[in-house]
Amino acid sequence: MGRYTAEHAAQDLRDAIEKNGAAYLIVATGASQFQVLAHLVAQDDIDWSRVHGFHLDEYIGIGRDHPASFCGYLQERFVDKVPLASFHYLAGDTDATETVHRAATKISSVTVDVALVGIGENGHLAFNDPPADFETDSPYLIVELDHECRMQQVGEGWFGSLDEVPTHAISMSVRQILKTKNIYCSVPDERKAAAVRDTLCGPITPDVPASILRNHSGTTLIIDDAAASKIPEDVHATLERFE
């Protein structure tokens, strides 16, 4: 999954650089992105000096040295691995309102070529938990994290207990994500099977935030057999398989 996503995203970046002289990339974190980023930094012939990166979301109240910090995650696994033109972090330990304003100003001035995202166990897209805001045009939001989202972070080992998980975060908005030309949504693991089923087969609704991706013609959903295990057979039969 990681190799497939990285190879296709890399080609989109090369195409954007060839056409426009620069490329713009949104990068997510979490367990779903480990192999995506590992394979992406290993791609040949990307002129990283022409690639500008944007951070998808971050907890409010934790610094880069915290084990669960997305800033730290991205610095270690991506930003320090390739010579980017720029990377726009969302610093969780600074004033959140100011951080949102700065990030919004930066991303509003460009058209993003590629977004690497995932889906949460509750169907969230970035940290837009259900019911998500499908209407706001603000590029970034300060959001409250719901119980299921916070429990996912404990279950994945980022925090030792629910009490340690921040209650609020900075998140790229749904509408801003959908402005991206090409979206690669990677979703491994059986624990996300219900969210994948509801994303593909249910109504497009803020109660399943990731379902909105069905309205975006440039989205590719990359799932494994475990994540696909609850999809109805008639839908399952239409999926493209790759090895």
C-alpha cells in the first residue's frame, strides 16, 4: 500500500514540477502513513527543492518533543529526509489562533497538487470528527476531538491513557482538503473496516466525514483486505486489486 501510494504521488509531484515549476503537498501522520512516507522519500528523480509541504493536523497543547507530536513525526519521517523548498508546520505548543491564521494565509495562496490522508476509526478526515463541518471555507479549524478519536490514539500507542490525549486540535478543513488535485487516502487494518464500508457504501454525510471524498474525482482510496472486510460483496467485486 505504501509503495503504491508513494509511486503515484511521486509521479503527480514530478508532473506538477514539470508543468508549473513547483509542487505542493499535504502530508498526514498516524500508523497509516508509516510506509507511505518511507517509500515516498525513497522515490527517484523528484526535485524536492521545488516541493512545498503542508501539515494536515496537530494536537493543541503538545510540543515537538512529545512522542505523539505530529510535528515531530513529520520531521523525523519526512522533512529531515528530503531537501524540501519549505514545510509549513502546525506548532501545537504555540497560540492556536495565530497558528491557524498563519497556516491559512500560506495555503490559500497556492493550489495543492497532492494530499496524503487516512480515515479514522470514526470516519474522520484529518481531525474533522463527526459530525464534520462540510460548509466552512476556512482552510484550518480549531476542533474538539470526540471520544472515539481520542481512544484511537490510545489504541495505537501514541498515549498511555485517555486522560493524556488532548481534547482539541488544529485541523485542515474538509473543504480545503477537497481543493487538492489528487488525494491518496490510505486505510489499512480491520479496526477501520466499518469506517471504510460507511465511506464507500453509505450516504455522503457529515456523520461519516470521509464519505465526502466520493465527491472528489481525483481521490484514490487504498485499502487492504482487512479494511475491506465489511464492504458488501457487490461493491467489493468492483474494486481494483494490486499486488
